[in-house]
Amino acid sequence: MPETDTGYDPSLGRKFIFVTGGVMSGLGKGITAASTGRLLANAGFDVTAVKIDPYLNVDAGTMNPFQHGEVYVLKDGGEVDLDLGNYERFLDIDMTFDHNVTTGKVYQHVIEKERAGDYLGKTVQIIPHITDDIKRRVREAAAGSDVCIVEVGGTVGDIEGMPYLEALRQFAHEQDDEDILFTHVTLVPYSKNGEQKTKPTQHSVKELRSIGLQPDILVGRCSDPLDAETREKIALFCDVPRDAVFSNPDVDDIYHVPLMIEDEGLDEYVMERLDLADEALPKGERNREWRDLVTRDKEGTVKIGLVGKYGLEDAYISIHEALKHAGLEKRVNVERKWIHSENLADGADGALDDMDGIVVPGGFGSRGTEGKIEAIRYARENDVPFLGLCLGFQMAVVEYARNVLGLEGAHSAELDEETPYPVIDLLPEQKDLDDMGGTMRLGTHVTEIEPGTVAHELYEETTCTERHRHRYEVNPDYIDDLEAAGLIFSGISGRRMEILELPDHPYFFGTQFHPEFRSRPTRASPPFVGFLDGVLSGTGGEH
Ligand code: GLN
């Protein structure tokens, strides 16, 4: 093997948990990993995470939510896989773009170095150049943490994942045994006669072992807890101790997963194996707060309509979670119903009648936008609480321009290039761009909030710092007319309108930014809390 030249500081990061998946994707490997992280954080450790996405895209920004679910936005503007959102929510941390390693990023960097002459004279190869770059990225992202969870996307055996598994094998080889844990999450299906089957798990562990990796911990995803006999079999055939096999059965609420794996003793086992047990907070002091939060009693249920074009639950995952967080704070169950915006184009009355509140989320492209505008008109005219996010905010401006200002045909220049009234227009700095990837107005920007407004009441401050992802803005030429007609822009950032609200309405609130990305179970997002307040006042407490 050619000699390696990694250039990294081996002291970066202390302990690492590598998480791989077997049998099939979509098993909830990320939630299992994030839940393990939560328990370690509750035990007093600084936990961070790295998500590896073995695709050739440099980032998730250009990917279709239909296929991949939502594009999550980090504070530094990184457009990443939605799993990073789960880590931020479970661990209550802010991650950076460097915490998402993609094949596109790794290869781009190595090829750029090759062109610059950094490898002069050498043949540039997957091993060691690509694997070294992967190791460097993992170590650097782990800097300063006690435990770094590294989740490898996809399933063991995928060609795309091979360089990563090889890099992690080398990584483990270079580190002390008690610093690394391999956790493999697999599926344990039922046979027709109701038996839990371990063969798929055995096969996927065999696959792992053939590339030199022996899992330390196996987590079996199953609709029910694993039987004693199933655990025994997995232990024997996959060559792990009996107490290293854990169940992770289906639950209704992902925030209960940490409680469940705590009951299984996964956290204790991990801390023992990583030699962290002596440093952990006493058991009684660890998880009470989380348990109290996620199991708190709720009174009643409110029904929220999400008017969007993507039927996939994952496409709006951060909005779903933000509604749940607000529900935890207001102690109410939030039932979310997806309403296909294309079905509302001919009128929203009727279709939305049994909704206690309406959310119009972000999006791109014209499909379904007339339905969104209809839903907003319905909410405005019928005093139904409304929250508009990014495109939802922009469509609220369009609706107001059309139906209150009387500007017939008003629209966003993104969706109708010919509109006579482009009340939403391209940001000036976007005009000369050629590349689509990573070029929107992205990440954190500070918004100045007008005192005495709903926004001020919600944020309790005269600024807020939220995350963005857009190319269009409220056209400054129409702001005076819109305000004269009653619309209030209560938050601005330089020339850009960031928040809108309406007086004399239970709750009519829109944001150009995406508050859902900063919402946490422990810290619900103010616009979402205000939304539920509006909903609860509208239902007269009889929800
Ligand atoms: N398409 C709109 C824009 O680019 C809204 C983007 C969004 O909803 N994230 O401004």
C-alpha cells in the first residue's frame, strides 16, 4: 500500500461511535444514533455527530425532497441531509457544514489537490488518498467533543459506501480499542408464522466482517422487542456478547427512543465499553428532564393542515417536529394533516373546514402555488390561524397584493415571469449567478424586529437570528402600498422583508426565514408557539 500522508492532528476527538446499517435503508439508524447521543449528553458528555452521505452530490442543496426528504439548513448555510436535523434536535447542538461528509466533497477536494500538484509524482488512489481525506474530515469534525457519533448512510454492501467503511476500519486500527465502538443497526423481520428472523442480520454482519469490521453492538429494529431466543441467536452467530444485542422496537414518537434504549441498558453498555462510566453523572441525575419533557401530559388535540406539494412526510420533517415542540410547550397534541396544494386551486373552503390552523411551507417552482394562495386567502378571511414559511410567506404577500390591494395577476417573478406586478422578485445579488449549488441566500442572518408587534411579543427581543434558504424577496417597490393596505412587515434585514403579520386576526404570521430549523424539543420556536397560541384561543379551549 502506498504511504499515507494524512496531515491531521490525532488528538482531535476522544471517543467515536461508528454506526452502520444492514439489510435495508430507512430503518431509523439516524434516530437510534441520535438517541444514543442524547443519553450520553444526559450523562454529562459533549456529544457531536458526523453524517456520511455516500453520494456524489457535493451537498443536498440540489436534491429533490420527493426522493430524499427535506434539505436541512445549518447556521453556516450548509444544505445537508435531514439526519443532521435529527442530531441537532436530539443533541441540542448547532452543527456545521463540515459535519456532513459526502463523496462529492471528498473527491472534489482530492482532485483539486491533485490539480494543484500536491501529490506530485504519486498515483492518486482511493486508498490512501480518499480514505485519508475521510479520516481527516471525521477527526476535524469531532474536535473538542467527548464522543462523536459517525453515521454511515446507506446499507453495508453498497458499492458507494466501501471507501468509508475502509476508512473507518483504518481509523479504528489507528486508535485505542476503548476509543471506538462499531454499532450495526439491522432489521429483524417476522416470518409468516410469527417468528423473529435473524438470517438477514447474520448476512449483513457477514458482509461487514468480510471487509474487516466486527460490530461491537447490534441493534435489532423490529415491530416488537426482540425475544430472548432471538437475542441469543444473534449473539452466537454474529459473535457478540449476549448483552451487546439490543432491541429498538417501533414507537409512535421518536423522542421516546432514548427512553426505550435506556431501559434496554444501551447507554450503560456504551459507556462501559468506551471507558467513560467513571466520568458519567450518577444514573439518577441523568435522564429525568428528557423523560419529563417527552412524556408530559397533554390536554386535547389540535388539527393542523400543512398545505404543500410533497406528500412525503420527510419532505417537511423539520416543520412537523417544530409543531411537535410547540405542542410540548403548550401541552397539546398536534395532529398534522398534509393537504395537497394542487387540489385547492379551485377553492379552499370546504377542504380546510375542519382545520384548526394552516401552515404553508417553503418550496420551489410553480406547481401547486395557486392552491397555496387559496389556502392563505381562506385563512385570512375566516380568521383561521396561519403560519407561512419562506415560499408560504411570499405567497401571503401575493395573496394580499391580489385580493386586498387589487393587483390582479400579482405574483412572484419565480413562478410567473410575465406577471404585471412582481411583488416577489429575485434578490439583486442573485441576478448574475450561473451555478445553482450553494448559491441561495443561505444560513443565519439577523432580523431587526419592530417593537410592539406580534413578532416582538413572540421573540421577546428586538432581533432574532434565524436560518434562510431563498433566492427571492419582497419587491421593495411594493412595500409602501402593501403596508398602506394594512399588511405589517414587523421584521427586516437590511432591504429584505423578513416577517409579516396582520393585526385583527387570531394569528397571521409569515417569515422569509425558516424558524423550523432552530426549533428544539427543549426550546420550541417562537413563531410556532405563537401559532399554537392562536389555534388554542380559536378553539376556545375546547380542543
Ligand atoms: N422559491 C422561493 C425562493 O427561492 C422560496 C424558497 C423556499 O421556500 N425555501 O425565494
